[in-house]
Amino acid sequence: MKNFKIEIKWGLLFVLAGLLWMLFEKSMGWHDALIADHAWYTNLFAFVAILIYVLALKDKKKNFYDGRMTWQQGFISGVVITAIVALFAPISQYVTATYISPEYFNNMIAYSVDNSTMSQEQAEAYFNLKSYVIQAIFGALAMGVVTSAIVAFFVKSKKI
């Protein structure tokens, strides 16, 4: 556990950043009045996510590996962060759906049906807490592993 103290810190910071992003989205109206723009704007969180991984791996390189880290070490560190984020995904989704934006699912269902992108049944099956928890877990794992691999490549030491 001591070996992964940095990853735990950054994993929890990522979860917090995600919740703060949800508050930001809500305050911008992307969960209600401007819901038509949500699909595009929510992707901006990718920049925040990448920045967190870069800072995390640089922290690990400097403070655990004394400034010399291989790609594999960086990748493993990133994957541990990813696992922490995925582990907390159900809690994050619950907090978002219950406290931050409880009307989000109903708004997305109405928007999707009104714009003929989904039937009522399809929208209800897709826009609900269970579906979003599953999407969040698998999305965190997939994007986290890819991000870890790429960021580790750029953060690794040039020569070891």
C-alpha cells in the first residue's frame, strides 16, 4: 500500500475533479437548458483527465523513482490510478445523479425522445443510474489504460 500512496492520492484527486466537473457542467446549464450541447462539452473533461495523469506520473517519477522512471513503471502507476478511479465510479455516479444533477436523466430522456434520436424505451434504458455506473466503470478502465500508456511514454526518463 505504501508503494501506491501517490497513485491513491491522484486517483482520489481525479474522482474529486470529476465531481467538480459535474458541478461545472450543471452550472453551465449543460444538464438542462443547454442539454443539446452536453455531448460536445462534456468531452472537454479529457483535457483535465490528461493533465491529472501527467501530474500524477511526474509526481511518481520525482518522489518515488528519484527522477528516473521507465515506461513500464509509469504505465503501471497509471493503471493503478485507473483502477482507483473505476472503483469509485459507482459512488461518483450516485453523487452526481442524486445530489449534483438529479434531473439530468429525465432531461436527457426528454431531449432524446423530442429530437427523435431514441425511442422512450431506448432513452430510459440508456439514461439511468445503472447504465451510467456501468459506462463509467468501463469507460474509466478503457480510457485510463490508454491514457496511462501514452502519458507514461512522454513522462518516462529518456535514458535509464
